[in-house]
Amino acid sequence: MNTATTANGHADPHGEGHYSGPLRWLTTTNHKDIGTMYLTFSLIMFFVGGAMILAVRAELFSPGLQLMQPEFFNQLIGVHALVMIFAALMPAATGFANWMLPLMIGAPDMALPRLNNWGFWLLPPAALLLTMPFFLALFGIGDGALATGWTFYAPLSVQGGMGVDFAILAVHILGISSIMGSINVIVTIFNMRAPGMTLMKMPLFAWGWLITAFLLLATLPVLAGAVTMLLTDRHFGTQFFDAAGGGDPILFQHLFWFFGHPEVYILLLPVWGLMPHVLATFSRKPTYGYKAQVYSFIVIGVLSLVVWAHHFFTAGLPVPALIYFMFSTMAISIPLAVLFFCWIATMWKGAMTFETPMLFAVGFIVLFGIAGLTGLILADVAADAQYHHSYFVVAHFHYALFAGGIMGVMTGVYYWLPKWTGHMYSEKLGKLHFWLTVVSFNLTFMPQFFLGLAGMPRRIPDYALQFAEFNAISTVGAMILGFSQLLFAWNIWSCIRGGEKAEPRVWEGAEGLEWELSSPPPHHSWEIQPVIK
Amino acid sequence: MRSIVLHSIAGGSSLASACLRRFQFLALAAGSLLPGAASAEYKFNFPEPVTPIARETLHIHNEFMLIITILFVVVFAIMIYSMIKHRKSVGHTPSTFTGPTSAMQWFWALVPFAILLFIDFVLMGIPAVQAIISMEDTKTRADMVLKVTGMQWKWQYEYPEAGVKFISTMSTPRAQIANAEAKGEHYLLEVDKPVVLPVGKKVRILLTSTDVIHTWWVPQFGVKRDAIPGFLRETWVLIEKPGIYRGQCAELCGKDHGFMPVVVHAVPEPEYLAWLEQQKAEAVASAGSADRAWSSEELIAEGKTVYDKVCVACHQAEGQGLPPVFPALAGSKIVSGPLLDMNGKIIPDSHVDRVFNGKPGTAMQAFRETLSDVELAAVITYERNSFGHKLGDMIQPAQIKALRQEAK
Amino acid sequence: MTDQPTDFTPADLARRRSAARRLAWLLGLAVVVIYVLGLFIKR
């Protein structure tokens, strides 16, 4: 049955990996090594971005300026977002893809291993570029990092300091890295599947990632183009975004959000692909509505490319445009509802147990549900005028990207960690981590909905007195949320170091090729090809 | 009374989860523990609406909150039921179905989506389209025009029909922001010169900006619109109730984005007209004063007022600036350079040129458009005789007026 | 799903990898085209 698990642990029958120590990691072309590097990088940057926002929340604990000046505040919020999106969430998803795709589709490795290595090693320099202006400013060089928010809106970004140039360069590099990762995912899925694994038999995780990869290829060049135009506006006398020269600041918003909206789904699709696996495993029941989910992924992918302008409903779009973007945005609720339906139907009449990954999956469904429902009302132009640019939006997209994105990633980490390390993590710590995260997350972001309704704009370093109580609560929540993530890191670390030995089929109800291999899997995943019937 | 009921209903519905009660309890508990908590009133919804649009928006918001709350409760009640009943620990044996099999099952699987489609495009969509059309109809039966210009970090208001315009800046002292003084009741939401509008009149508001994108927002009006440099955007308000309404800039516009409040005084029409007459008279007096010769002391005194209002946010109280972004005026070669050339014309990149035309690509804007002849002459003279500069020269409002005409 | 031991023949692997490489270049080209077209966008 399990003929493929003969090659043991880290034996190296092909004589690859001539190096040991740091050089091994620098030169590795092994998908598991690269996946590990992506995930490690992502975890580190998650704490970097988290530290930034904890400083922001500390400043917002009470009215008045306590800890920092507005300039520095503006830098923290923008870089926090870029770090979390580009350096924490996206690399985590790419790490999953690297580790799990070959295992799940029966391939020996990713199709283009050297491209894979390059894709990863572009990330650390980019992260350095993004954060370096903070440190340069300490030595009196420049005026700090990007202070425009992660959206780079022109003309504020044309006016901004050196930090903008660093961020433009960093975004270019991060974009190239993501494009290479996406190309690799696409060609791996199209060319390296085991015989018999047709596209419609492929695991949903692979499907989710396939759509993500196409979205990245379609939208990242547009972002790159937009920031290139910004760069030439800043330094080479062009006037793409300057009305005085026949340009238009709103053009930048169109270009940015043509990337920015699909980006939300880029972050979420891998997680949506992962969820049915986890839910089916812990419900001990096959996935409900496989085809419906695949088609929903595709429909969401396509729709995400045609709804971008709902991010600037207050910019004064013409009425027909407002109506079109409202209805197309609302249309996304249909395929998304299909996914929710399938998730719950997968649990229905199963035999559920609630290990940590299942807890995170259920937490994800409920909290991401709040994001989806508030998204529905945000789509409504008539009500959006009040929500727009307010803390209501901040709360909404953190329900989408923290509860949806990061908690989704945590689901995957707990689900696959025993497979990666060969050890079980501490279930007790995992559950504690889950409950701390969920409670403090709501404590942080639920008040922000009310702040937005009461009229608090986002991105302000100081606020009027009527917003004081909710901000204080939110800060308390954020501190608990931030520090409980140390439990997560500790749990992972101890799991790598040792623990109860994990079986090949880690979870009782787990189905799929990845569970046929030993835990941890052999250095070369599928030396002998599995055949799918 | 009514609004309180409304608040609590909408508060309940917008939370919509089991943690609602716990959360409200936490909110109250934490609030009561905070020293010097400013207001005991907890707001779970929009502030009281005072325009037709704001009322419509609140109505739509409350309706949607109710709808999504019901969706949330129904969907997750089903999930939680399943989580309780279909556990391994209660001995439930798993089924193996992977999709609807019978026609009946297909029917029940499709019903939720039909309901959702109905909610999206009929229940929410149709009223939304009507609301959009009325929100964007700025021109029909508009009684007057107000032009709003955003600039870093203040608002300029102009009444084109009356020829009145002025700048409105935050009046909260910096000491309050730095926690050196007790904070006032309207901390950060107070201005030196509020914009005055008549109640019961449809006011067409035109928006633009001189530098970066700003957003003009008064929550009680239900109106929020971006002010974009080089373009005109518009919206409208019809204020139904006299009062003082406060809001602030809602689009990140640089360092003092948080300190750019909007304050609107809505007054009955006769009061508004009287106010407007007074403003016109002041404008005439100011224009007339541009033609007379000013003494250096007068200019410096007036210049300090202008500086403290318009320039101080960047160049700071002692002219020390915030390098490297906002250059210092103290010790600046531009300030200490020559005033005008021998023909009385502007020298490129000189002090007058900077103040007049700004510096493209930076926060230094062209004040030619936004300050009066007297204000320009005063602030230039003030800067040349302050912050360690003792040039002793001055420029007359009449000279500014002449330079302005040449530029045209 | 069951495994049936059939070797990943070197020839098969090579064929798959070169197909993957061709597709990768094609996708990369598409990306560059989108980028370049983007620079010519006018309002």
C-alpha cells in the first residue's frame, strides 16, 4: 500500500544538497526546505508587523499624543499593512503551496525548483527595504518609512519622502517573487499531477491556489505599473497623477484597486481551499459539494477582477458606475454563500471532534461570516457613504484578513504541523491559543465597528473624546491578541524540537495523498508515482 | 427617547452574536473604570441624522443590520446544532453524502441562494439605487452653492454668489494634544471660523483640493465626499435642524490628517443672511485696506496671526520647521534672500515666489490662490523679520495686488 | 485513492519539466505584456 514511504527521513539518495548549514538553505531547491523557509519568514514578519500595530494601538489607548508624533504614526500603519499582506500572509500561503502541493498531487517536487529558490530569497531583501527607512531615520538619514498608508495614494505619495521610494522598490521585488511563485504553482499543477489525477479530482487546496496564482499573474503587473508610474512622477517629471499635467489622481486609485481587490481573494483563496480538507477530516465525512466549490472559486476569481471601484465610492464616480460596482460586488455574495453552505454541509451529520485545527476552522467560519455580511452592506453605496474611510471598514477587513486570512493560516499550520515535523504539537497549548485569539480578536475589532458608526475616521493618530472608551477596549484586546501569539510560536518551536511521534495519517479522518507518506515525508516526496483511480 | 431606543436596537442587531451581551458588559465595565471618561453615553449607531440623506442612510443601515443579523443567527444556529448533535463523543456515525441527491434536496440546497439573490438585488438593491440617484442629484432645486477646498491641513470655504471666502483651521491648542492641558469638550473638533449654512435650504457643495486628496465628512449629514486636486466633486446637504455639526477629514492627507476638523453652524435663514452681510462687509474692508500703505508694525502683527493659522503646522512656532520634510525658516537662505528684483518683479525661487507659487511635489502650496493681498504681504513681511531674520524690509499689499495682476 | 508502483521514468519527468518550463515562459511573457500595456493607460 504505502510503497512510497520507503525512502527515509533526510536521507539523500540522489546526492543533492552538497552543503550543510546556512549554505544548504541558501542553495536548496527542495520544495520542503523552501516551504519551511517561507513559513519561518512569514512567522517572523507576522511578529514584526504585529509589533508595529501594537505601538499604534498603545498610542490610541487614550486621547492626546502620548508615545509618538503623527508622522511616525502614519509610517507605522502603512508599513504594518504592507508587512502583514506581502510579508506575512502571502508567504505563508506560498509556504503551504510549496510544502503541500507536491505531496497532495503526487509530484516529486515543484516543477521549477531553482525558480522556487530564487522566489524565496527575494523576500528578505524586500522586507529589509520596506523597514530600513525606519532605521535610517534613527541615524538622521531620510524622514522615515512610507507614510501614505499601504495604498500609496497619489498625490500624497508624490509628496512623500524617501520611504515611498523604498516601499515602491520593495513592492516591485515582492511582486516579482509572488509572480515567480505563482508561475511555479500553475506549471506544477498543470504538468506534475500523478497519472489519473484529473483536474476535477484534484484536492480543493490545489484548486484554491490555482485561482490565486492566476489572479496574482493578472493583477501584480498592474500594481507594478502603477507604482512605476508613481516613481516616474516623483523623480522623472511625468504627470500621470497630476491634474496640472493632464493626469488624474483617481487613475492611481483605479490601478491600485484593480490589484488591491483581487489581492483580498489572493489572500483568502488558499485558505478556502484548505478549509474543506480540515472540515472533512474532523467530521470524518467526505467534502460536500466539491464541484460547487471549484466553480465558486473560479466565479469569485473572475468577479474579483471587475469590482475594484467599490474601494473608492466616495471619490465621486458617475451614477452608472456606482450602480454597476455595487451590484457586481453584491454578486460575489452568491459564490461565497455557496462556500459557506458547503462548509457547513460538510460538518452536517459527521462525527466531529474538535482538535485545534477544527477549532480554528470553526472560528474562521463564524468570524469570516461577520466579514462577509458586513462586506455585503459596505457594497451598498447608499450606506457606504457613512462607513467609508471610517473604523467600520478597519473592523470589516480585519475580520476578513485576520479572522479569514491569518486564522485560516493557523488552521493549516496546526493541521499539517505533525506532517511537517513528525511530532504532535501540544493540544492543550493549541486550544489555549485558539480561545485567547478568538476572544481578544473580538475584543479588539468589535468596538471598531461602533467607532466607525459613531464617526471616527481611520488613520488618525488622535481622536475626539467621545471615541475614548471603545479605543481603550480595543487596545486592551489588541495587546492580549498580540502577546497570545507568542504561544503559537512556542507551540511550533516545541513541536519541531520533539514530542509524541506522529503517524503518517496524523488525523483519524484524514483523506488524501499527503497522508500516505511518512511524517515527516521523505526528502523526495514521490519517488514512485502514485496512481489515482 | 426615540433615538435611544434606536441606538439600542441597532446596537443589538449589528453585533448579532452570542458575545453581544458579554461585550456590552465589558464595554460598560471598562468604560466605568477609565479615569476621566468623557461621556457616559455609548454609541452603537450613527449619530442623530439632520439631513434627508442621513435619515435615509440610517434607515438603510438599520434595515441591513437586521437582515444580516437574521442571516448570521439562522446560519450559525444550524452549524452549532450540528456541532452539538453530530459529534463523535455522542456516538454519531458519519454520513457519506457529498451533495444533494434527490430533487427535494436540490430544492432545499437552492432555496438559500434564491433568498440571498432576493436580498441582494431586490430588498437591498432597489432602495439603494433610488438612494444613489437622490444622493448624486446635486443640481435640482439647489438654493445655493458652497465651495469647499481642502488643503494641508485646513478647509477653505467659499460662497461664490456672495464673494465671501475664508479659511477654517482647528482651534484646539497644541498643548491639549500634548496632554499638557486639560482637554476641552470638543477636543479636536473645534475650529476658529466655522462655516455657516442656512437650515431648510438645499446647499450644493463643490469640493476640490490644492494639494493632496482630502475627504469632507460630517457624520450627521450622511455626506462624505473626496476633495481631489485639479478636479471638482460635488454633493449636497439640506440641513433640517439648527445646530452645530462636527466632522473631520476622512482621507489620510499627511501629518496633520487627524487635526483637520469640519464645523458647520446651521442657522435659520435670516441669521445666515445677516452673517453673510457681515462677511461681505469685512471682505470689502479687507480689499480696500490692500490699497492703503501699511506700516511695518501693522504688517508684522497681522503676519503673525496669518502665520500661526496657516504656516505653523509645518514650519513650527519658532520657524524651526520639521526637517527634512518641512524646512526651517530660521536661518533659511530663501527667506533672507532679496525680496523682488530691481523692476519689482518676482525672482524665481525667492521668498515671494515660494509663498506665491509654492513648490510642486511638496506640501508647500501656492498661497496666491488662498490668501488675500493683505495676508500675503503680512506673512512675508513677518517671516522676514522673525526667527532671527532682521531684514527690516517689507512688502505692501498693493505690491502683492500688482504682482497678482501681472501673473494673470 | 491507491498507489500503484509505477516508476516516474526519467524520460517522463524530463518531458513534464520541459512542458512546465515552456508554460512558465509563456506566463512570464503574459505578465510583462500586462505590465507594459499598463504604462499606456490613459484616462
